[in-house]
Amino acid sequence: MENSKELTPWQRLTIARMLERPTSLDYIDLIFDSFMEFHGDRAFGDDAAIVGGVAEFDGMPVTVIGQQKGRNTNENIKRNFGMPSPEGYRKALRLMKQAEKFNRPLICFVDTSGAYCGVEAEERGQGEAIAKNLLSMANLKVPIITIVIGEGGSGGALAMAVADEVWMLENSVYSLLSPEGFASILWKDSSRAKEAAEVMKITAADLKGYGIIDKVINEPEGGAQNDINIVGSEIKENLKETIKKLLSNDINELLQNRYDKFRQIGKFIENEDN
């Protein structure tokens, strides 16, 4: 493997998609204590593509939510390859509201190629579920930190990423759609996905440079799967510092800063489009 600083966007995407790459539950087990998982959206069912619950971090209660992929075919079928359905986003929203009620900081782990786009998901209100999460997170009266640990695809990722701080692992990606989808739409040729990955600016370094994300978490050479303990330790230390900083803010100041952050990102994207 080349030095991690010299990898192309396509190579980083390949690492982000590795079956061996640590999942949300791997990081939750490593970083937090006494994790208790909650199930169901109290409306339709339980979506295994999203896991979440209450845990302890540095002696304080927190709420943790993550998008969960599988490690083999059977696990991926159970987890729907990490593509959440409406009930998954509603389960996440239920936990977000619970975090607000009990004044618990919220930590989200993003790892999805996108929300599930099947007919049944549309029938159950996929678009509405994502939109409601976006609106609710913008106004949630607790600190929110989101970490992209693998793929961060489209609205499926953004529905858990309207946060006070958004971080990315060094070899993770974050984009409006996959390079294959981008190439198919723009050039009518999905085989140009590598070229699309270069054009799209999907890497952590690119997005940090544009101000879309706030922090890049380093990985060992070859990817986080080669030493999850190093990555987990860096995430943990950054969480300690950042949660303390965010909790020191007045809640109105926290919400205003969050609003300003995403308004600034919106203006930047608008200017780029023009």
C-alpha cells in the first residue's frame, strides 16, 4: 500500500469500502462504556442498519447512534448493507429527542453508501424521515458530534450529520452520491468512476480544506482496520476535548453557531455551483 498521504481519492474510497474496515459497533465498544442498545421506532419496526442507545463516556451519560454495515453476506443482508430505511431514521430521531430530554451529548457514526431506495422505503416515507432528522438536528438542544468512519453517502449520511462538529477518518469519503452514480449521470458511463472520484472532491483532506468538515482523524497506513486501537484512542481524546468545549457554551449560542455553520456551508456550495 502506498503512503497514506499519497493515496488517490479512488484508493481511499476502496479502503472505506473494505469488509475488514471497523464498523460503528466496533468503535462504540472500544470508546464507550456500558452501551445499552435501544430498538424500534415505535411506529413500524426495528432497522438493523442503524444502531443506537445510551452509554457512558468519560464518566458522563451520552447517546450514541451509528449506521451499521456487516462483515459478511449474512450480516450485510441483516444490516441491509448499511442502507437505512425510514424506520431507522425514525429510531435515530427517537434517540436524538431522548438525548435532548435528558441533556445527553449526542455522538453519531456515519457509514452508509446512502439511504435505502427501495419501493417499500419510499412507501413508508423515506424522504420525509430524512428531512425531519435534518430539521430536528438543527434545533436539538444538546451538543452533537458526527464522525464519518467509512462512506458518507448523500442524504442518508446527512440525516445524521447536522452537527456542531463533523469529523472524518483519513480514509473515509463524504459525497452527494457515489462516484459510480456520478459518472452514470454526468457521462452516462459508470466505468469512469475513478475519474469521477477525482472530480467530486470526496476525501477528508478536500472537505477539510473547503470547511465542510471540522477535523480529520488520522489512520494507520493501509486503513483503520490495521490498528483500530490507535484510531479509537484519537477519537476518544478528541471527543473529551470537544464535548467539554461544546458543553461550556450557552445553549442559544450553541444553536446559533450550528445554524451559522451550515448557512456558511450552504453559501459556499451555492457559490461553487455558480
